[in-house]
Amino acid sequence: MREQNRPGGLSLINPPGLYDPAPNGYSHVALLPPGARLAFIAGQGGETADGELSEDFRQQVRQALRNLCIAIEAVGGTPQQIARLGVLIVDHSEARLQVFGDELARALGPGPKPACTLIPVPRLALDGMLFEIDAVLLLAAG
């Protein structure tokens, strides 16, 4: 079993018998310690603080990940404490998966990525919105 321990007792696990998900930017299992304190970050899109939304998929992914990190910092966390991600992509393709993987590695750095579910969708809340990401975060007890 490939296991990576993270801050606060978060363990990311890829059990034998399952394929290696690392090239696709996620782990199969996120194990939280007993008594874990969680933060739930709502879906973040690619809008800037002033509501601007690029038409470019990569720019939306990059901005959404920035927005996610701002929300994480607001609760006193770090991206390394993400246990689970939920990803919604309009008109999903292998090319868009590659963009997401590249931008996720850029935002979160090297090492194993959180457990993640990617769901292709026909549209999102706002016209022109192509990407949305939410997170569950393990925070220090307190």
C-alpha cells in the first residue's frame, strides 16, 4: 500500500490492486484521524474578485484554484490539508483533464493529491463557466 502522511494526521492511500491514480492527479483514499475537524469549501469557479470570468478553460481552472486556496487560507488551512476534491467540468475531454492535472500540480505542488471525483456536466451556474472545484479540508483540532 502506498501511503503519504500529511499535516494533522491526514493519510492519502493508494491500495494494492487499484491502478496508480497519481498521473491523473488524485489518490484513491483520504483517511482522517479520529476527532478530525473539517472545513467544507463551496464550489469555486474561475471568477476574479470583481466577477470577471475568462473564456479560456486553463485561465478559469487557474483562477478557481487560486480562489480555493484563498478560501482555505481564510480558515487557517493549507492546500496540503485537502482530504477530498470535487471537480465539475463542462464539455469534459482528455485535453481538459490534462489542463486540470497540470494546474492542480502547479497549485498544490509535488506529491500525492487528495481523493477526487471529477464529474462532466453540460453547464454550470453562470453562463460561460467551464470549471468548478470544491474541497473538504482537515484542520488542526481546536
